[in-house]
Amino acid sequence: MTTIIDSLGTPAQKARYVKAMTDQHWGATMVLTEPGAGSDVGAGTTRAKHVGGDEWHLEGVKRFITNGDFDHPENIVHMVLARPEGAGPGTKGLSMFIVPKYWVGEDGSIGERNGAVVTKVEHKMGIKGSATCELTLGDGAPCRGLLLGDVHDGIAQMFHVIEYARMGVGTKSMATLSTAYLNALDYTRVRKQGADLTKQTDKAAPRVEIIRHPDVRRMLMLQKAFAEGLRATVLWTAHVQDQVALRGGHGNMEARPLDALNDFMLPLIKGYGSEKVYELLAVSLQCFGGSGYCQDYPIEQYIRDQKIDSLYEGTTHIQALDLFFRKIGRDHGATLQALVGQILTTVDALPAELSVEKAAMQAAVGDVQGIMAAMMAKLGQSIYHVGFQGNRILFALAELVIGWRLVINAQVATKRLPSAKGDDGAFYQGKLAAARFYAKTVLPGIGLLRKLVEQGDLDLMELSDDSW
């Protein structure tokens, strides 16, 4: 939030907050959701009234505020969406306000307790170390705030916050899968169970570590491929973000194509990443057998804590709709086409040793292009088709990009393996194995997604509500 105030606040607001937030490690929250307005942010009813000078008073109730209150920081700065008196409906009528737990004077001094108070702490399935709060504004004491940047541009300003949050959530999911995989790998290397499958009829055969069993190796490689592919995708997107910053940041003409590419990637990282990781954490658990269901190992907590990643900061389907309408539709597919061009440039240059990966990536690109062509035709029939097929579009694009980053890993490994020594050789062999496994077992699934999109219909929309 320090970055948001620093980039969008007035000079006076920056002087009032930025240094103190940085030096004193103040807490911060993003405050959007209301009890009756979750994903439908534009339905929010929290009000803001200008009371003179630069001060506003806010009234309303907000929900699901992560770390809405906790003891150790000297202050907490809430970034709150509210509707000023006289503003229109929907998201365009919302403005963003800086609302501190303790009022901050113009000289930066901390004053009295502000009227933004926690009225409930949620009892959650996971992330129990985080206080998820209901925040009531203006109940008993005025809730004082400042209009961010002294402009009424709340939803656009909040999207700056949301972009950071979505990148962070996707990165968190990726990291959770990585540690889950490494925990599962360690366990399978020491847990002995059963004889080698080729000696299963020999009752005297020695018991082997479960990493020697084919299905366990399949599960491990599935986790490894996605952990490394998602990590490479996140790091590449972070590089794109760095390039945007070097070219003047959001809104700068020179940075515009890279800015659009970053926007395109965020639904893939957050939406697909969080969804796929939750699925794969069950695979991690399976490697442990019944032991993983117990709290002796961390997998059960990973599953509880990670599930929220596919729910908050925009559910998976909201990410899919955002991708299709805002990231693909708004520029008529120009960013998507440019990205596919980058992918094909990489694929065309793959060496002969990666012929399997090359063929799989070429087929996947063709399937993605087929999916988009089918959707354009269906969109002319009904927008409901996007509702039914949006997730499949999101998944297909994400799996294509992940495959791209994995073959780049394999490209590097192919060059370095001949001179590698010791553990480095095994490391590069693992990169090649992950890319080959992904090419053989994951990329063909994009062809299935294409068929499902192409034959998709609207039967479910025609089904009577009473039939459910």
C-alpha cells in the first residue's frame, strides 16, 4: 500500500504516510468486500461524506478484511472503496480513501483512534494466522479518511492494489506447491512399502522405498513439472513487470505493450495457478498415504491454507472472464497474438534433441488458436458460451505458457548438460525430464479442451430451475 500512496497520492498524502509506513512497518489492508457485495463490488453501499478541507467521513460495513486489526504495528492504513454522496451507481461511482486505524496529522504525528473498528473476526477453514475481519466504519465515532490523490477514480486506483494482490496470490500458490512437492519427495525417498512391482509375487522380495513405484514417480513428476513451470512463469512475468517499471511504469506509452502483457498474465498466474495448485496438493497428500492426513506432516495445512487462493482477489471464473473480455477482447487479441508469436519463435528454434517438445508445443498452439476461433463463432450466438467455456480458455492458455517456459528450461539444460559435473548433471536431467513429461502428458489435454469448447452448447441454461 505504501507504493500505491507513493504513486497515486497527493504530495501532502505522500509526506503524511509514505515514510512512516516504510520506516515504522505499519500494517495495511485493501477494503472492498461488503456483506451484500462480494464479487459484485459495484453493489457496495459504504458511503463517504466530505466534511471540509481534505477530510471525509465514511459509514458502512466491510467484510473479509485480511489482517483488519492486529497488535504489533503502530498503525494500520486501510485503503477503502466507498461511494461519495451524489456519486452514480456501479463501480464508476466508487472512490478510494486512506483510512488509518489511528488518525495521522498533517505533520505525520499519530493521533486519536479512528472510527474504523473490528466488529467480528471470521472463523475460517485455513490461514488461521491471519485475522480476517469485519470492519465497521463510523459506528460510535466518525471514520475519518482522505480521498486518495484528491480524485474520484476509485476502481482504477483499486485495480493497482488488486494487480499486486493477484500476483502475490499466484506466487504464494506456486510456492506452496513447491514446498509440498519437496516434502512429498523427501517422504517417498525414506518410506518403504511393498516390493518392487516386478517382484510382487515374490513374498521374500525386499521392501522398497515408494519412490521406486511407477505411480508414485508419476505423481512426483506431475508435481515437479508444474512447480517448476509455474515458478518459471511467475519469474518471467516479474521480469515483464520490471521492464514496465524501467520504461516509466503504468500509463507510459513506451511501456504500453509490456504493460498489456503483464495484465494478460495475471489471470493465468492467479486464476489458473491457484486452481491447479489446489488440485496438485491432493497429489502431494496422496504420496504420503494416510500419514499425510495427519498433522505430523504439513500437507494437510497446505491444503487448508491454499484453497483461499482460488477464492479471494477474484474467483477462478472471474479471472477467466477478465482474461477473455478485458485482456483479449479489449485489444482485439493483439496481446495474445504477440505472445503466441514469442512462443512460436522459441519453438521454431528448439534443437533436434527436443523434437518431442517441439511437436507437442506446435500442436498446443494450433489447439489454442482453434479454441479462440470456436469461441468467436459461439460468441455471436450467445454470451453464455463465454460463461460455460471461460475456464477452459484460461486453462488452455496457461498450460501453453507453462509449456513454453518449461521448454526454455529444457533448451538451457540441453546446452549445459554435456559439460555438467556431479549433481549438476542430475539437475539438468531433471529439467529435461519435466519438459518431456509435460509435453507428453499435459499439452495433449489442450486438444481435449478444444473439442469441449467446439462442441459446447447451452443446454444447461435451458434447463428449468425446478429440475435441479
